[in-house]
Amino acid sequence: MVVDSSVVERRRPEPANRRGVGRFRSWLRGDRSLLAVLLVAFVAARLSIAARVEAFRTFDTRSYAGLLDGPNPTATVSFTGHAPRLWGTPLLYSLAGSDPARAWAQALIGTAAWVLLVLALWIALRTTTARVCAATALFVLALTRAVYVWDHTLTAESLSISLGLLAFGLLALWARRRSWPLLAATVLVTVWWMFVRQDMLLFIALVPAVLVVLAWRDRSRRWPAVVALGALLAGLAWNAALLGPTDQTFSRWSASGRSQTDETFLYRLMVEVQRDPAMHRAYHDELGMPQCQAIEDPALVRRWNVRKFSEAYARCGELQTWAEEHELGVGFRYALAEPEHYREIMGHRILPMALGSTELHTYGRPVTMLPEAVGSVFYPPRHLALPLIGGAAALALLACVATGAVRRRRWLTAIGVVGGLVSVASVLASLMLSAGEYTRFGIQEAIYLRISLVVLAVAALDAGLTRRRERAGASARGESGEAAPRPYTPAS
């Protein structure tokens, strides 16, 4: 029998070193080379920022880092609620030990979170153009001063933002890879996230909701999802059990010497009710709040002196009794009693502050990284923020319908829509329960809303490019009269 030497040559295995070189070359020719360049550039930029800025303390830093009577971080870490804050942020600050280390820890966690989110979105998309646009948009957003400044501000906002990105990024990867380590990491990060800020519960609820949907659609995921759901529900129960004790312990660290719930109502009286004649009148006439002359001094409001205002409030016994019964729901009651005035102040003042630009001079010392024009794409002037966000959302939704992303990229479209709706609902609920620092209280929702809009935009782009490529392929097959050969894809 004669053996064709060419066949033998083709079947001869390649040396291991040649296979490695071939895989590396195929890797360089693929999308992953572009991803690697973007990742390296982003990480280098974030490290450059972290090396140039200083840790920034606010008044609340002491209740997270134990700085009331000198450095004593362990006084703020309690897993049973005997601390002024839930343990999520104090635990990190206790382990870090110093302000520079805390800022670096937050910056590194934030960088990892954005990288993981981009990786998850990269895998979900199918075209190179959409992938590069998604990665570029998210990395530029993460490098804007309105975002990175929180990584160096010693409060809970940075960790809350980053853990949310990590949780959703890990969940998206598990939805595709079905890996137990990925699911375990998702649960651990989500439970940690629960104990950072209480106003993130609407977002946190999305994690078990997605697990329920995945388990319902795919039996192979059912038992892992059930185990994860059990752990998340246990974490939520633990969180609920700590809220009461933490609220009371907060009084030892607050400016007014009151619980967090009482102090929040005090802020609402000082910042909103006493400064707005229409609201002041409605609180007394519509909501039945008792009058108290001790807090009517305009100087108490103008000077933002919480302690003196609290001392005046302490002389209002009837008002305090009323507050104990109504302070938690007073924001919702006012919205129902005066819907027109509520819409006016929310639309013209509060929401533009919460979802618009951040008061950087108040919360950190930013450094120069991106040109102002680049940052203004995501954070335009405050008076234009709501119209531009609404217009961008409408255009993104129309693009998803026009390109067929609603059918072709169902998950991405659903993520963008649900993320946007939950962002708006969360910030409205949060602002009804709190008062004062609107830009700080709404920063998480502001960032998540922008991410949701990016997801919608790249889902539409990806679906449109895929449809155009399919039409071009069908046209080529029609002209040749035969099926076009499948392109060769090198093994990764």
C-alpha cells in the first residue's frame, strides 16, 4: 500500500511550542487583543488617579472608621448591630487601618468591579464594534471625576457602587458559565453589599429575582439557584435584624446625639420644611405637624448648625411625639398630600442634584484625567441633566425596537430597561426617606442609570450590526446560488 506523504505530513502533530505560538497569534488577531489594550489603559489610568489623590474625610467618616475619640476602628465593627453603621464599610476600614490604605482599597475594588462588568458585557455581545463601544463607554464613565472621586472619599458610597457592579458582573458570568465558584462569589459579594447601605435594597432584590428566572427557565440551574437564594434570604433576614440596634447605636456618633431615624427627620425639618414656605404650611395644615416656636429662628437654618437646631428641637415636646409616629413615612405622606408641589421641587431641584452632576468640592479633591468635554457627555450641566437623560433613554429604547434588539438581545434589553426603572424608583424612594445631601444620596442610582443606558445603546448597536451582517451573507449566498462556507475560527 502506498501512503501519501502529504497526508502523513498533515497528520503529524505540531510541537507544543508551535501550538502555543499559533494560539497566541490567533488570540492577537481576535477581539481579545482589543480588550487587553482597553483593560491595560483603564487600569493604568485608575492607578494614576489613585496615586495622585488624597483620602478625603467627611463628618460621617468617623462613624465608619471609629474616629470619634481617637483611632479605634473596632468600635465601629459589629455583626450584631452594636455599632453606628452596618458592618460592610467599617469592616474594610478596620482591615485597612489608615486613611491612605482605605482609599487605595476602595480604588482597587472599584477598578476590579468596572473591569468585571466590562468582561461580562463583552462576552454577552457578538460584534467587535459593539464590544469596543461598550468597553470604551463604561471605562470613560468610570474615569469621570463624578465617579472616581468617591473611591477616595471615606464614606460608604464607593463600596456600595463597586459591590453592586461586582455582584451583577459575577451573576452575568455565572448565567453563561454555570460555575459554582462564580455563584458562590456572587452570593458573598451580594451579602456584603447588603450591609453597606440600606437604600440599595431595591437593587439587591434584582439578584434573587434573576436567580428565580434562571432557575425557572433552566432546570440544570435549579438547585444551585435554590441554594444561592437561601443564602441571600438569610442575609436579608440578618440585615433586617440589625437595623433597629444600629439605628439606636448611631446616636453616640451623630451630630445631634439622636438615632439615625430621628436625625434624618431633623435634617428634613431644617433643610426642607423650614426653608420652603409652601412645604412648611402643608406640613402643619395637611399633615398635622404641631407648631414649635423654638425651631422657627431663621438663623438656625441659614447656618446649618445641626447641634443648635437639635437643642431647639429638644424643647418641642409635642413635635417630638408627633415625629415618633410619622417620621418614617412623612416624605410619602407629603407627596400624596401635595403632589403638584412635590413634582415641582423634585423635578427642578432635588432630582437634578441627585442624578445630575456631583458637588466635587464637597466630597473630594479630584485630579485631572479626562478633558471636561468628555466628562460632560455623561455628566452635563445640572439644569440639562434630566432632559438629556430622558432623551437618551427614549432614543436607546427606539433603537432597540428598530434594530430588533428586543428579540435578538432580550437579556441585554431587559437589563437596560429594568436597571433604568429601578434606578429611578430607588432614588425617589431614597429621597423620600432622607434629606440634605442629595448628590451623595443619589450617586449610586446616577451611575447605575448611566450604565443601563449604555447597555441599551450597545444592545441596539450589536443587534443592528448582526442583522446587517446576516443580510449581507444571505445576499452573497443568493448571488452565488450556493451556501457560503462557514468562516474558519481558530481554537482559543
